Amino acid sequence: MPPVVRGIGMAQADGPTPPNTKPPCREPSDRPIVVAALTAGILVLTTILAPRALATPPRGGAGAALTVPPPMGWNDWAHYQCRVDARVVLANARALVKTGLAARGYKLVVVDDCWMRKHRNREGDLRANRRKFPAGMRALARSVRRLGLKFGIYEDAGYATCGGGAGSGTPPGGGRAHFLADARLFASWGVDYLKLDGCHVFVPPGVSPAAAYRTAYRAASRALAHVARPIIFEESAPAYFQGSPEWYDVLNWVRRYGELWRTGSDIATYDPRDPRRSRWASVMWNYDYNLELGRFQAPGRWDDPDMIIGGDPGLTRAETRSQLALWSMMSAPLILGSDVARLSAASIRILGNRAVLAVDQDPLGRMATLLERSPSEDLLIKPLVNGRYAIALLNRGSRPLRVRVHPERLGFGGAGCRLDAVDLWTGVRHRAARALVARVGVHDTVIWSVRPDRRCGPPARVGVITRIRPHLARNQRTAEMYTRCLTAPGRVANCTGGASQSWRVLADGALRSGGKCLAEIGAAARLQACTASLFERWRYTILGRLVNRATRRCLTGPVNGPLAVERCGHNPASQIWSVPLPLGAP
Ligand code: GLA
């Protein structure tokens, strides 16, 4: 049986397989959902490297280092899908300039799928769909660049794009891929950014899908390094493995090859037949899965939870604020997926808020840490340069909240600690505040930039420890949360926000809650009085394991039942944890 790889938008699982809910793109042809693994071909056997922290070598045209802040710009897919053409692209490019959003940083204009034809020309080159792009892609890139913007393009690591256009990858059955020829062509067109999707990757018999993907993305990365133009490389590979053990392996290697990668399923697209349909659940879903993955991120290497649909139909103004604030807390790429010319003045003000964008673009490039999670609120912290912190509080419930955040909730223990804070939406300053106070509307997010005074001391590494529930089908995502929380004295439970779900990670690897330490006791793990023994120390790995220092076995959190400590497996969901990140230097 050939291995089956599903398109983005599907949870793979230790549970029911949901239907592919991605809207069908019928142009230029229907997409098959199975990656064919056919007859003989070139067998390139690639082993997944043993997981370890990877030094990320610089990459880029002609060997130049390419370290970029999270990219900002626009991409047609979420609003137009295959209805894209040159007119749409140029209208949005001009609107970015006219609204002032380009001047705020949204400078990249990316043409997504369906720009190319199904077949290459006789020389093997890609051809634009002439009906949609009559002047061709080189001319379009020139027009975009003349507006002072950058130009990005979509291709696919498989033999066909998700929309059925010609892909860059190995043909079905084996043969030569087109990565180098396509990279040269893109460079000659003046392309600055390549989004390389992962539909229809040929998987030779006997090769695992993850290995076939790695071979393809590595080849594409090398091809880009061979052309004279620096081209930012976005990889969609991880999204094709979301919910499976290989997800973490793939997230571990994409960092070697590109500047950013799509971590999971697509953000909900605009449907002209049902424009008012709420897309909030999709924003929450993408935020939830991406927030789990901060350990993979570093400056110039970004987790991408997909496009900003705020301002487009389907999100309220509060939800638009939330999406921008949360994406900025995660240092996510900010790629608008809307019809820019139709953004309201209020949406433009939100999406162009300089102070929030500065949180996203902060040079430390850190992912937020989840301090508290309950069905109604998430509290997040993100260190910024110059000793400041961004703090955000999301109201994910259905009632307005009054919040009061004391410094202890942020991890500041010093007596008499006071905070200088600015509310980044209103610009209101609070000097020497004992607590951050706000009203937060339904689905809104308040975001502050905070400077703790000297009495606060450095913040402790505190927060919740979560594991995902990969069995959740997409159609359940409104009802259930993506994660569950490690709960004292020793189980995994729904996240409620209580003190039993607040953990402190110490430098020696101890995990403390309520002053006690989580220890391996036989094959179980429980909270006990701290004794400084090795059984209380845990090594946190890049894949997300908590490995006991004494026994080298993994903390295991079954969905129901007490914690166990078991032999480390191949990334079962029960052994993969998201742990508060250190707030100091990485
Ligand atoms: C995948 C990607 C989307 C978009 C479409 C195009 O689903 O995740 O962002 O590029 O393909 O077909």
C-alpha cells in the first residue's frame, strides 16, 4: 500500500480522520488527495536525523546570509483562492501603498496557487496562465516592485500544486525535479520570496513520506542557494504532518532549509457565497497549535500559523485586534489575506498599529509563553529588547471580562514590584502600577508593553505545561480546546487556569507547582516535597519531550488517568509537551 499523505487542513491522528475541509479549488483541475507512490523510480533514501538542536546555517542567494524579521505583506489565497489574476494582485498592491499599510511594513505581495499552467513548455519552463496573467509574471513582478514592494510567488514541492498546476518536484513514478530551473526562472523574474507548498509529493516505494518531503525541501533550498538573488524560502512541509508523530521531526528539519514554515492547517478562506460566516474558530485553532511550537523558532527562522484574515468578512473588530495581537505575540509572519482595498478605516488602524507591529518585529524574535489558560482567558508574556515585556490577555469566552493582572501572575516575585505599562491599542500609559487593569470584550485581546521596575527582579520561568489533543477533528474545534494542561499532583486535565496548573521551571530542570517538585516514582510521576534528587529533574528537548534525568524515560500524560514515566517513543502525543520558555537570553 502506498503511504497516504493528506492535504493541509486535515488532522492526522490517533482518532477519527476528519474530512478534508479545505475548499475545493477547481482550477485548473480537481486535486487528488492522495500522494501517489507509483512504480519504479529513483529511490532516494533519506533517514530522518536523530532529533537534536540544530545550528541553523545561514542561507540565501549565492551563499549570502538571509536573516529576516517575520515577513509582512499580502497573499491572495485566503480571499480569492483560484480567482486570482494580475488585476487582483495589482489592485491589492496599490491598496497596500494607498492605505499606508505598506509604509507600516506590509511590503511583500505574494501570488499564490493557480498562476501557472498545468504543463511546462517544451524547454521545461513553467508558464503563467495567460488568461489571468496576460503580460506574464516577470512583468507583474516589475510592476509590483515599481510600487516599492517585494514580489513573492507560490510553487509546490510535489509534481503538481494543490490546484493542479505544474509543480517543481519529482514527477509521479520518479525522474528529475525542476527545483534549480525554477529557482533560476524565479530569480530572473525578480522574485523575492517563494512559498513552496507540499501537495502531491512523489513518495517512492519503500520511502517514508517524511523522508520524501525532506529530500524535496532540501533540494529546493539548495537550488535557491545557487541562484544569485536572495529569495526568502517558506516551506509548507510541516502542515502536511500535523497531528502525526512525524510533525515534530519535520518541524525540526525545516529550520535548516528555509526562513519560515507553515506549521499547520489553513486559516479559513473567504467564501463569497457565505461572506458572513464566522472565521473566528479557525483563528483560535491556528493560534492554539502554533503557540505550542515556540521552541522551534529563532530570529530569522519563523513558525507561520498562516494569514491574517482580520479586517476581511468573518471576523469582528475585536477578533481582528485579537488576531493581530496574538500573531504579534508569537512573532508570526503578518501576511494579510484580505481584499485590502475594502478594509475599513478602523481595520486599517488596527492592522497598521505601529506599537503592536513593533511587538511582532521585535529583534529578540521570541514566541510568547502561555502563563495561564482557562476556557475564558489566555495570559501571555513575550520578552522584548531593552528589558521590556509584551503582555497580552485574550478573552476567548463569551462574556466581557474585567481583568487585573498582578506582577506575580507574570512571574515577577520582587516585593513592591511596580510596572510602567502602555496599552498598545489605546496608547494609555500607567506609571508605577501595582497591576494591569482592563476590560476585555468578547474575543478581544488587550496587549501592553511593560517595563518592570528594579524591585520586580527578573521574571521566573512560569506558566502552564500543555499537551495537544491530536484526535480532535476540525469540525470539533469550536467546542473543544486544542490542548490539555499538566495538573498537580499528577495528571492531565482540561485547562482551567487554577494554581494546580501553574508550573515553575527551574534552571536545574525541576518542575515545581505549589512549592513541590514533580518526581518520577517508579513508573509514575507525582508531586512531592523537593529533595534535589535526579528523579526530580527533567531535560526538555527540542521535540518537546520531558526526559527524566535519572532514568532517561519520558513524562507521559495519558488523556485520562495519572501521569506515567515510560520509554520515550516516536513522538506520541502523550509524550510531547509545551513548556514555558525561558524569558532571558535563549
Ligand atoms: C494549500 C496551502 C494554502 C494555499 C493552497 C493553494 O492548501 O496551505 O495556503 O497555498 O494550498 O492551493
